[in-house]
Amino acid sequence: MKRLHVCYISQEYPPETGWGGIGSYTYEMAQALARDGHRVTVISRAIDQESFSEEGGVAIHRVAPKPKWDSLPFAWRMNRIWPGFAWAAMLKLRAIHKQTPVDVVEAAEGRADAFFVSYLPGRPKLVTRLHTARKFVDELNIGSQEAHRFEYWLEKKSILRANLLTAPSQAVIDLTRTWLTLKDANPFVIPNPVDEQKFRPSTFARKNSIVYTGRLERRKGVHVIAEAIPIVLEKFPAAEFVFLGSDGADRDGINWRDKLLGSLEADQRKQLAFEQKSRDSLVHSYQEAAMCILPSVWENFPYALLEAMSCGTPVIASNAGGFPELIEDGVSGFLVPVNDAEALAARIIELLEAPSLRTKMGDHARQRVETLFSPRQVLPPMIAAYEHAIASS
């Protein structure tokens, strides 16, 4: 088998630029390819200074957005619209490609990190991976698709100019088609991989804790959780809701943490905990939780649930987006109707009342990850997709 040189362009790449879904996917794929003997390069965003490092056989270049408009008279406003990271990534890719030819470059449609690469003469084949375009995220969170019209256009071009599209779920392909006519009639649907060796079950005693992982935002159903919590606490006053992720503001400008606490009586607020953890620290949180919940209005193929399932933790999610492709309802988790707080509360209570059901469901969740979503299962079809892109005219 030919060894490929794959370059990922992603502003998110841990640990410096966080553990968002795109960053988690890029890390998992880069590490899996490197372990398989392929040459892997990552171009990511620098926080302070540009740098180069290697980890697990992956070459990581961190670049700063260019140019620095602040240094030019009257040009500072360009910082608001200019995709500086995409320009810097193109320059870095061009230099790398001249020195060590790259076979495939991949980036998400979100943020259009490969926008300028798509216009680069003599570039490698470009794969755009659909994670969920910003226009859809904005509509769900702030109720409008007008906030960042230029960014939407950049993302549109990143999709349409790609040699190949891949996606973790059929749902995100169908959603994207409500916006664009895709020239790729059959994009490759390849699940996100999760490291089942790192995220694994343990012998820790499970607590009566309900874990939510991710930024607090409307798209992820935090408003539904806020309505479900009092129902659950009335039945199980000792249950604890643990929110692992950064806070965010709702459409009215009020932070979600304040809204969640404000939905409870004063003596109940101690049952809510808010933390931010590294991805490595999340393993223990999943291992000791009774369940993980994510009642999103829309979600593609979220790592929050992949990682929980890999740890043998039952999950509850909404019956929307890519969730039905991830979870077998009633087997590896529960699916509930979108925006239905009573249904969410009922499933949480059902799992709290039945430790044996939690164990059974968690075992099935782990088996599903091992069978479908481990790197060794995801890597072959992904390599086949890259080879298809390389062979395309």
C-alpha cells in the first residue's frame, strides 16, 4: 500500500487551540494515520508565537494569521473580515509542498481554513470535510443567517472547490444540500474515529451524575436541560448535573450558566457543577458518570457522545441530525424528541432508577464504538477516500 502524505489544516488542534469537535477529529485522524505509517502534517493556529513540533509522528506547524493589518494605517478594520489564518495556512502549505510533496490536504468547511489553498496553482488534491457550516450554527443559536455573510461565502467556496467531500454522517450532507447543489453526487460518509484505548471503561464506582460536555449554547439543547433539571431533582434530589465546557450567552445576552442556576430553587443549585477540563481529564468524568446527555437541536457526529460511549457510559440525545446514525435507540442509548424536556427528564429518571439498565446500555455503547468507530475501523475507508481524490481528474 502506498504511504500517503496528508496535510490537515485546522485552527483547532490540541492542546493549544482546544478540544472542539474539529480539533478532536483532526487529532484522532492525524494520530491514526501516523501510526499506520503515513506522513502527516498539521497546520494549525498559533496562540502566541509561531512554532514547529512533532507528536506521535505528526509534524505540527502553528502559524499566525497574516498579514498583520494592525501595523498598516487605516487597515485595522480588515481584521474583522480578512481570513488571515487561511492565508497563512496557504503560504505554509505551499512551502511544505515544495519541500515534501503533499498528496492530500484536508480541512473542514467551517471557518473555510482551506479557502486560499483551493486557488493555489499546482496544489495537492483538496478534501473538504463537512462538520456543519457556520450559517446553520448561527441560525440555530442566534436565529439568523445574516450575521456573517462573508464567512458563509468563504465556506461555500471551500465546499464547491474541493476535489472530494467527506462527512461523518449522512445528516450533515443532507443539511448542506439545503444550501448548495453539491457537485459531488456521493460524498464519502465516514464516521469520526475515537481512541477506544484512551476512552475506555473502568472499575470506578458510578455516581448519580448526569454529564453534559460542550459549550453551553442553544443549538446543543441547554434550554431543554434547564427545563428538565427540576423534574429530575424532584424525583432524585441527590442527582448531580455536571456541565463540562465553556459558558455562552443566549439570544437575550444572558449567560447560560446563570439561566441554568436561575431555573432552580436556591437549595437545589448545589446540584449543578460547572467545570472546564482537558480532554485527558474528561476520561475519568465519563467513567464515573451515570450517563451523558446532549439534547441538541442539531448535531453532526459529536465527540462528547462518542467518548462517553467508548467509556461504557449510556447516552441520551435528541432524535435529530446525526444522532440516529450514532446511537441505537434503546440499545446503546436513548433518543428523545427535539425540544422535549419532559421526555428527556423521563429517560434520565429511567436510567437513574435502573443501574442494571445503565450497565447493559453502557456495554452496548462500548461494543458499538469498537465495531464501528475505532480508528482501526475508520482508517481503511478514509484512506480509500483519499486515494479516490488523488486518482480524480
